[in-house]
Amino acid sequence: MGVAWKEIRSRSRLASVASILAIGVLGGLLAGTEASAQETEWATTELADGVFQFSYGAYNTLFVVTTDGVVAFDPISDDAARILAQEIRAAAPGFPLLAIVYSHHHADHASGAGVLRAIFGGRTLIIGHENALQPLLEAANPSVPPPDLTFSGRLSLKPGGREVRLVYLGPSHTASMIVGLVPDARIAFAVDFVANDRVGYRDLGSHQFREFFRALEALDALEFDRIAFGHGPVGDRDAVKRQIAYYGDLRDAVQRALDAGWSEDEAAERISLDEYASWGGYEEWFALNVRGLYRWMASER
Ligand SMILES: [Zn+2]
């Protein structure tokens, strides 16, 4: 069951109505129906004025309320999308859902966009990086419709004059990964290639490592004070610096293992980074992180 807590202030003059997704060019969209919920734990937290984190099980997403309507990131799943729709409606009654933004093309975050869009009347624009298009066309998954609008480097949505900036930092966890920024709230949103004091997921299977390290640095160069993640708690900007330190230390440790002639199994068994032992996922995934990085670095030698 849900533990929804939020503080919704009155948005007096914002009676809703015609939506303007000012991407410079695009126009936009309306409202619709509703469906029911189920058992996964969920919560909605207002991180800053009109910037909400919606958590569903182990997943987080973000939605941003503007005077012209709402921009939402990953709907997470069909079931999550039904609750997310209720939460968007509670936060912004009568407002249209202008856009759904995919952080990347993986279905465990992007699913539910079909459901969410239908609930809001079917005209919500779905936005993703251009590298998300082909995999989603191939997947032909009705729960993850391909984006209607793609971009390559950066896209600024300015509904009601409030900017939601989408930034591509190059490949990282996937080649389709983008980061969201709400500049007026100094909040960022990043998924799967970075988190708050957590090691990477399993063996970092989809990571494109060389670019991944660059993407971490590029993320650290963006302007924000707090950052919400696809998994785990919100962090301050030092959370990103700690991730950079972790992956740097991991890379150095694997390099030493390679220099010493250790096999992958030996590296996975012997390497430990005690200063990160308290991090989320360390017990389950640290040795797998070693393996993933070992395979890449070994192949690069
Ligand atoms: Zn992913």
C-alpha cells in the first residue's frame, strides 16, 4: 500500500487548459481517465516547489509541475503508471500531462508510458534520446511506445516558462541515457549509471565503460544542488563525486589485478574496497562490478 505524503499548495490561477510545451516548436495535449492500484510500496515526495519524486518499489521517477501542465519522466511499469497518474492529478488537478521523458530505453524504467498517456487522453508527447528510438521500435512493446520526439544533444522544454532541460552526456549505462535538470529548483535526475552511495548493478552488463567514465565527469559538471536517482535516495552533488571516486578506485584495483596477472575469478575473489562496504548493493554486487570492469579492461589491453 502507498505511503503518499506530499504538500500541495494551491495553484490558484492555474486553472489548467491549453497546454504549451514550448520546445520552441511543439504544441501540446490534454486529460483523461483512471485505473486501480496494487501492492507495491510507493511514495510521492515534493523535493522542491512543483518537483516531485515518485517512488515505486525499488524505482524512482520524477515529475515537474508547471503552469501549463506536467512533464513526467519514466513511468516505471503499467501498474506504477496508474498510481503515478493519480499522484500527478493530486499534485496538479486538471492539468494536462504534456510530456513523458524516457531516461533511457530500458523497459524496467520506461514501461507504463502507453498506460500513462492513455489515462491523460492519449496526446502526451513521448520524448527520448535518438538512440532510444531503434531499440524501442524493435521491441514493439505497447507498454513502451517509441518516442514521438527525439533529440541528440540537449533539449529544453519550457512549458509555462519553466525549464525542464534534457541533457545527453554520451553513452554510459546505455547509449540512450539522458539526464534531466530542473534549473530553477537546481535538481537533477539520473538513472542507472549513477546513484547515491550504491555500487553498480550486478556486472554492469550494458555499460559502455570508456564513455561511462566520461559521462560521470560530465554529470558532475552540470549545475544542480540535489540529484534524484532511478534507484535509492536523493543525493547532494557530492553523491556524484563519490560515485566518481568509487569507479575510479574500482578501476585502479582492477588494473592492479591485471598487472599482477590475476584471473577474473581471482580478481572477483580478492579485490575489496572497504571504504565502500557500507554502500547499497556492496554485498550482492561488488564482486560482479569487479568482473564487469575486469572483462572490459582485459579486452582493452
Ligand atoms: Zn537501465
